[in-house]
Amino acid sequence: MIKLKNLEKRFGEQTVLSDVSFEVASQEIFALLGPSGAGKTTIINILTKQIAQDSGEAIVDATPQEVGLMFDVGGVYPHLNCIENLSLYAKIYDLPKTRVMETLQSVGLEESAKKTASTLSRGMQQRLSLARAILYKPKLLILDEPTSALDPGTARGICKLLQKLSDEGTTIFLTTHNMDEALKLCDRVALLNGGKIVAQGAPEDLCTEHNSMRTVPDLEAVFLKLTGVEL
């Protein structure tokens, strides 16, 4: 579904991505893990063609109409309520009106359906942004820090929803610094630091390979061992 090969990106004299390569298979949940400034959002911007790489390949096997995007809390209209926000996109994609409430329920916003987006908490705005991204059941879902502003209970609910979407056929690519969440949710991960991939594979395999003495898998400890950086 996604293939990056020897990706390089520079801004002026600064190299922000260096020789980045990985693949995301169909129906896989794949996470790009790393601290702020590691290059995660730059990779998303290249995948979504907002910026171009300087060299290397970035291939997405889906049309723009088949890709759902969530960038933090962007993509919603602050002066419209939740129903109105999703209804606009439902009309664009010629979806039945019932899909709007179904989607709001799936992200736990049914009781706030008539609240104006600008009055919602940051976490609720983030859920509304996710609802917009999954409204038309995309082939590929790209999420930038999807649970960063959510309380633990809501974050667990969102992770269950993402797993359900994956089971139904959606490929999910996300960025996060939540190593515990990635360990429980993802089929595979890539650890990114300073614009370079330092390791990739199934989360538990990485933990076994780099922390064989630990009885509980700990991706954060793996990252610290490989990079010297605490998350």
C-alpha cells in the first residue's frame, strides 16, 4: 500500500530525512515512532504530496479519493456543529445521511452532535477530525498523532475503532510517540530518530531482539537503547 525507498529531504542546508525506506502492506496497522522533530510529519507531507522529496521514491497505492487524512485537529469547520461538519463531506462523497450519526457514535461524539466545533475540547475536536477522516471508509487512513490529546479511556476506544477498521480492510499508517499504544495496536513499527530509521519490524520482535532480559515488552526502552533519546 505504501512504499518508501531511499527517501531524502532537505530544507536549505538541513537534512531532515536521510535514506528512509519501509513498506506498509495492505490491511496492516503500521506506526512511525519517534520524538518531536524526528521527521514523522515530513514523511506524511510527502506521502500526501504536500511537499516533494529531494530524492528517493514515495509510492502510495491509492487514489486521493481513497485516502483518509487526520492532521492533529485540522480539517473541521469551527463555526459548524459536528453533524454539519460531517454532512458537508457526506454530500461530497454522496454518502447516506445515516453515515453521519453512525460515524459520530463510533468516535463517542453522539451526545455532542449539535455542539459547535469551536466549543469542543481539544480532545473532542480531535475525535471530530478522526470522524471526518473515516466517514467514507477509506482504503488507506493516514493519522498524525491520533490520540495525543485524548484521555486514556477515549484513546483506548479510538484504538479499538482503528483495529475494527483494519479488520474490515482499511490500511492504517500513523505517527505517535506513545510506545505502549503502538506495542498493543500495530502489526509493525519503524523507529525514526534524526530523520533516519534506526529499526523496524513487529513490535514484540524488536523488544525481544533489543531487550531480551526484560519480561515485559518495552518499546520505549528499545528506542532509548538504540538512540540514547528519551521519549
